[in-house]
Amino acid sequence: MHFKFKKQQYQADAAKAVCDVFEGQPNANPLAFLRDLGTTTRRDGQAQIQIGSDTGYGNAPIQLTSDRLLVNARRVQRANQIAESSALSAGIGGVCLDVEMETGTGKTYTFIKTMYELNKVYGFKKFVIVVPSVAIREGTMKNLAITREHFAQDYENVPCVPILYDSARLNDLRHFAQSDALSVLVINIDSFAKDGNKIKQQGERAFAPIEYIRAINPIVIVDEPQNFETEIRQKALRDLNPLCTLRYSATHRNTYNLLYSLGPVQAYDMGLVKQIEVDGVTGHDGHNQAYIELLEIGAGAKSMNARVRMDVNGKNGVLRKEIRIRPG
């Protein structure tokens, strides 16, 4: 089966909003920077990391000051009619940026596009997508696969290597760190939230496998961040040593630096989602309102009926009684 994707301006706008925060950042492609575990420099000026006997490539550090990032973020927020940040909320990582997109508008497509764009404009090449469940993890991997050809046309066939985290294949993390390609690791939070997870166990190795991730300063993309608000999960995200954190959700519980918002009303007005109507909702303590309670729905051969309990005016006042109603 071959999928054909239609380009949507709002998805491009959301990707641009993130990229524009880093305006002024030098393009480090194909430079590579890795910290903490030792760095060497090649003759051609590229930086590499030494992780024991291994060599890998990571994201270049952010060269912009916090003040410059804040100026950029405010400019993006003004353009998108969003309240400007009074200060740059760090959140998790040096910079934490939020994008709000209604469910069904292509949130996963948007953050995949953002990765390609960040790689093209600034040379960032290492990304970790953290998801709240195995089901979403599998869906994300599927999206990476089916959009590869689509994005290859827009980004000069840049190679993109998606890696699904598997605790039985910890050596894949070494390949993730060593690859000089645009590399994406997809992992669910429960795989590294606890100290007992295999990714944090040194075993007979010189260091725990998670050090491969920490050393390359990945850009961490958090899908549905409202599921990551506990201190244990927040600490787990910090343990990845992110260069910055990008958070995508339709229902943020907490926001840091909101850059782009496509809410339910906007999505409906643009024809991106269908309208849902809810009928018959009554607030608690509405004692002066009419009372009606559905007891049973019956389906006949030619018609429907329902048995309800409701208040009925009688000769001696209002009585609560059961009646059967039919269409009309």
C-alpha cells in the first residue's frame, strides 16, 4: 500500500514555529559534538566522541544565549497570537518548547517534519521520541516508516534511521550514538523510568547503555506530555540529558513556552475535525430544573422506545413516575 500525503500549511507553520526559536544558531551539519565522555577533533574539523572504545556523533550545543532564545520565542508567539513568555522556562533540558495541536490534525506528522527541518536548517541529527505507551510507540514507528518517502522528496533524500528501543537489543543504542545520519530513537517512558530498567544497568559493561543517549545530547520529543507529570517520569526525562525538549499535545496540563496552538475550535472551523454534540447534560444541584432519567431503551421491529423516570404534573402537584416514550 502506498500513502500519498497532502501538505498542510498549519503543519508547516507548527514546524516553523519551533525552528524559528533557534534563529541564529550555526548550522553544524555535518559537525558533531558529544560531551561528558570525552571529545576528539578530526582533521576536517568535525568533532567526535569517545565512549570507551566507541566513537559517535551528537547534536551541536546551542550557541544562542537565553536572552536571544527568549527574543526569538516571543517573536514566534506574537506571530501566532499567543501570550508572550515573560521568561524562558527551562523545563527539562536547556529549552522546553510546547506545541498544542488538536487530536486528529496530524501531530505525529508535524513533529516528524520538525525533526527534518531542524536537521536541514541547523544540523541537529539526534532525536529521542518518548511516548506514554507501547501502542503509541508502535504507531509512531509506523508513521516514521510511511512518511519516509514523502519527506525524502522535500529534504533531498537525507537518510533517516528510525530505531525502536528493545531491551533485548541494547547494542542498538551504540549504533544510534555512532550513526552520522539523522537518527530517531522511539522509546516508551516505562522502559527507562526506573533504576531497575536494563537500560540503566551497567552489568559487565564499562557503563550503562543509557550513557550512549546522554552523551549525544538528543533533542527529546515528548508525545502527550500530560502523562509525564510525575516526579519519577520527569526525572527519567532529565536523565536523557536533552539538548532541548519539544512537547506535543492537544491537552497540555502544564505549559512552558507555548509556540503554536491549533485548538478544537480552530480545527473545526478549518474542517480538520468533525463536530461532536452532547445532548441532555444537566449540572448537579439543579433542583429547579426538569428531572428526567433514562431507565431503558427498547428496540422494536419498526420503531424505538424508551422507559424514563420523570417529573409529571398531577392534580395534587408534581409526581415522579415512570413512562414509556416513542418518537413523536
